[in-house]
Amino acid sequence: MYLPAILMASVIFIAFATAIITLSLSNVKMANLHNRKITSMSIAEAGINYYLWHLSHDNEDYCDGQSCVGSVEYGPYTHNYTDQSGNSLGTYELYITPPTVGDSTVRVKSIGKVNGSSPRRTVIAELGMPSFSKYTLLVNNSELWVGSGETIDGSVFINHSGVKNDGVISHDTSSTEETYHSDMFGTDLAGINGNGTFSGAKLFPVPVIDFNKLDVDIRTIRDEAKDDGEGDYYDSSGSKGYHLILGANQYELRRVTRSSTSEYTITKETNIGSYDYPPEGIIFLEDHVWVEGTINGKQITILAADPEANQSQRKRIVISNNLKYTSYDGTDKIGLITQTDILLPRNAPSTLEIDAAMIAKNGQIKINSYCTPSQTCNNDHKTRIKVYGSMAHNTGLAWTYDYGGKWSGYQYTETVIDEHNVLNPPPKFPLTGTYAILSWREE
């Protein structure tokens, strides 16, 4: 009478055990598949990291040191992925898309695969070198104080000094110094300090951004424009400099024959001609330059420099009137690079807008103090200046001067980062370091 019960129990036990074993095997298979997927992702990521390393050693090689296969996208370039013992775990295939004109990013697609397994994982990353236009303010050899009520929209970077923020900095703040001596406040301070609002990270100490490499960049751009035709090149004006007036489709070039050396105003000039913008986007002038105007759908970088000049003969840029974009969606870009100062003349408009990424390699970006404390200064009261872009300078930035009840310059100032220039700066705008991963996603 017990036999049927025993048989029934045995059947139930066997069925239950079979289910347990089947489930266990299924779980093992799922775990193995999951592990292979994780491993294939690690292999794909290794491909991105490899090409980041490769570009740091040869930043213009987009074909993995081999023949360029393909057209818009080069590849595939296949590499083995091994463990620490040298055993092959799988492969990654690389497809590389080089930068386009006006862009500085390299797109790398890496497909990771485990040996003997079908799952593949694909990672796409944009690699690029941050440019000088990444920072709203990039200050070399000078401390920065952001006063109460002041707002900097964007990132700030200070070389060889520090920043005291009692206002608002909306993005990251970086300093190369752990501490610095503040001449403004007469004491030693932390590299980044103050009671203001830091909306981004406080990063210090960080590596120095090398301003000296700008000399090499300027010379290289000059030689490419002058000798290789990669841009418009103009030798010395033979007079006081050039006046460059930017238009929608062409720019007008004039020779300045008389100017005020103390107020940086043009008093006499002659017309040279009107020209189409060069496709490379470079206008290089080996003389002082006055610039103004409005562009439409253009991306240009203007350089005023003489790489062979001694210190007293280095060139400057004067922004003589509004310098503006028509569109603010990244299609319009202006870069200004000079060896010394970027200045405003005494007769600059009371309300002024500057849309540009600017570098004053050895100088300041400023309006001069055109009156003295003993004067009334009423004729030098200006209303508002707005900079949409970025400013990198060596020794200072000044839009307003306060003489204790008397003042000159601009009463209200506004500085806004052009986010479109952070990853895609104006043509051939100098870069600040080595390649980094700018964005990452799985396909």
C-alpha cells in the first residue's frame, strides 16, 4: 500500500530536482551571458582608452598608425584584448571619424567582442583637446577678485595665482596654486576662496595651462596662411595698421594712416578693398588691427601678430565698435588673437557688445583709464559692456575705474560664456593641453 505513495513522492522529487537543476543551469547560462556582456563592454571601453592614448602621442593620426581605410569614417582597425597573463580574451574594432573644418573633436567608435561569443557592445566617444575658449576667463600671472554682485557665467581658470569669489561663478573654478599671496588683500589665501557662490567644482591645485605655447601656435598659423595659402595673409601696412570691418558675406580692409596714440582712435584711413572670407577661416595681419562689424553664418579667427618682432613692436587689437554675431546657435564664431593687448578706444560706444573668443597673449583686455582723478571724467562715463564668448589674458582685465567718487569706463558689465565654443572653437583657435574624453555613450 506504500508503494504508490513512494512512487508518487519519487516522481515529485525527481520533477522538483529536475526543475531546480534546469533553473540552475539557466541561471548559470544567464550569468555567463551577463559576464560576457560585461566583458565585451570592458573590451569596448579599452578601445576608447587605447585611442585616447594614441592621440596623446600623435594628435593628427586618425588611422591608427596604418593606411587610412574608408572615407568619412576610417576603419575597422582590430586589436586583441588580453589579460595580465597575455591570454586573449577578445577583440575591439575601431572606427575613427576625424575633425571637420571648424571642429576639433575626434569621434571614435569601439566594438568589443569576447572570443567564442556572439554578444557585442559598442561605445561611441568624442575625444578632443579643450581650447582657450573653454573658459569664460583664463587669467595668467594675475589674481582675480569677483566682487559682491558680480556674476561670471562660465568657467574660470587662474594660472600662477588664485581667485577670491564674493559674487557668483556659475561653472567650475580652477587654480594652479594651493595657496597664493594676495596683493589686493595683503595676506596669503587658499588658491580658491571667498564667500560667494561656486555653482561648479572648486579645483586646485591643477596643472598649468602653458601660455608660452601660444607663440608656436601664432607662428604656425602665420606660416600656414602666408606660405601654404591656408587663409588670408597681410604683411605690414606700412603705416599705423589695418582697419577690418566685418560684413555678412565679405570683409572690408582699410589702411590706417593716422591715429591717436593715447586714445587708440582712428583719425585718417584709406580703403584697400573688400574680400570674401577665406574657407579656412583665418585672417592673419602682421600689424596693429582695429576691428568691428557683424558676421552672418561665418567662422573666422583674426590674428594681429609679428612673430619676429621684439617686445616693443608686438601687435595689438583695438575693438573699435560693436563686434557681433547674427545667430547664436554656433554657426557664427569670431576668434581674436594678439601678442599684446586687446583694447577699447576712448570713443567706444556707450553700449558695447563683443561676441568673440579673445586671447591677449602678453597683455590685458581692457579699456584704458582715459581720465585722471583730478578730472570730472563725465565724458568717459559709459553705460554697459557685454562680452559673449571668452577672454584669456596675461596680466589683467578692466572695464571700469573707480577713483573714490569719480569713475570712468563702463558702469555695468556682463560676461557670458559661448557654450558652442567649449567643444568647437573658432578656426585653429589654440588648444590648452592633451586629448580628453568629452562625451561617451553606448550605441
